[in-house]
Amino acid sequence: MRWHEITVYTTEEAIEMISNFIHELGAGGVSIEESGTLNKPRDTSLGQWYELPLNDIPEGRAVIKGYFAEGSDTEAILQELKQSVTQLAEFDIDTGEPTYEWKLVDDEDWANAWKQYFKPLRITDRLTIKPTWEEYEPQAEEIILELDPGMAFGTGTHATTALCLKTIEQVVKEGDDVIDVGTGSGILAIAAAKLGAKHVLALDLDPVAVSSATENVHLNGLDDRITVKLSDLLQVINEHRAAGESTALGVQLPVQVVVANILAEIILMFVQDVYEALASGGSYIVSGVIKSKQDMVQDALTSAGFHVTEVNEDQDWVVLVARKP
């Protein structure tokens, strides 16, 4: 089988939104390559190693590729994609004057080739992401996060995800109830459960994400401790209020921790909803925030009543921990 490969040359800031647009247009897979310039440090503190050489993508830029079945109306797809990307300016997302191209490729050129570069990766002293197809012998006290991201999601090693995993390890306590908003592959929910959370409610508005997260939860043997739902936070809260204790959320509202690894603009839309969903003394872990938008997010958290207690950075990304008094 052959596929139309549509390539978008854009910014790292726009990755999540453009990838989502491509997926919604019916792509059979999406690949993302970010800057690998010599200016970008590679963390080897835990013995990480890298098979891919540093690439020549300029710092702050990214290359996103979507794969559409042969016979797809490439012209119509490109036109709709360009319109969607142009509209991102309304949300103050810098797309960096993106350019586009397309070509036909063979199935084997992309469907499985990427897997050879996804190896077990130690995120912290305790947390290691392991692809399901790799053999790996864990050390004592090491927590293994089994992951099969599929072609619609990343490997969980992006700076925002790694930051979030490190923060979850510090924040989540034994017996906590946790909500993961925008769960994607489910990697953050899985980490929270394996770090001792009593139950995790994993939410996403994308049916493909819900399917992927459900499968990864099962791979990790956590079906009884993680509930995956097609929903956003406000909808779930409203359902809970309407149905009382009969709503099968798994967690007991208000919860002790909420985590959201999504775009800053989306985070701003439900800050107050998170505040209401958290118990007094609870923590909101906010990731997916590019450094240039840190102040905007921090101001919104403070205005809602949160106290920002911690800010961690990696490359151009930040994660904030906000506490409800």
C-alpha cells in the first residue's frame, strides 16, 4: 500500500495543535521531529543514550508529517489544513510561517520504521518508559511504564511529558485520587497509579486517545485503578453533580491532584473548573506551557485562587505546580 505523506514545516510551539488537525483530517499516522541542534542539551544523567544523530532542524522549529491513504483528496486536505493552521494566530500560537509539501511513500517507509528508535528510557531514578516490543530487565525499585503509543501519539519522551512525569513523582502521594486531563496515550495516568494513587480518572476529547489510553492501561494491568473516559473536565464534573455517587468516575470528588499536559490556551479555559475539582490543599500540575506563555498561565492560576509553589523548566517548556489553599 502507498500513502500520501503531507509535511508541515512549523514551530515546536504549534506541534500539538497541528498534529491534532492532521489526525482529524483522517491521517493514518502522524510523525513529529523536533530540533536536534547542538544548542539543545541531551540529558544523560541517568545513562540515557540516543541512536538518532542531532538533526539539522533549526532550534525552535519542527517537522510534522501526516500519512493519508492513497486515493485521498490531497488538495482538499492541504487546503483545509492550511486554513486551520492559519486560524491558530487567533489563539496567539506562533506557527512560524509554515510551509507544506507532499509526496507518495510506501507503507513500510513509515508504519514501523520509527519503532527502532524508541528504546527504554529512564525518566527519573524510579520511572522508566518501556515500549511493549522491547525486552528490558528493571532494577530494584524501578517502576516500568509500558507504552505502545501507536502512530497518533508520541513516545512520552517529549520535554513536556518528561517534566510532568518528574513532577508527578514528587507530588502524588499514596492513596491520592487523581484526574489527568487530556490523557493522550495515558502515560501520566499510568505513572500516577504506579506511584501510589488510589484511582486515576483519565479524560480526553479524542476517541483515538481514549482507545490508546485504554489499551495502555490494560498493558500495565491497571484496569481496576484507572478509569478512561471520553470527556472534558467540566462535562465530567457536571455529570457527577447530576448523578451523585452513581456516576462511575472511579475517583471521589474533590480530588487531591489534577494534571494537565496540554496547550496553554486550553489550560486557560478551565482553570476555575480545576479549582473546584480539587480538595483544599490539593495540587494542580500544569504542563505543555511554552516559556513565553508562563506569565499568562501563572496569572490565571493566581487569579483563580491558586498559589504557584513550583516552576520547573526544560528547554523552552515549563511545568507549574499550583496549590489550592
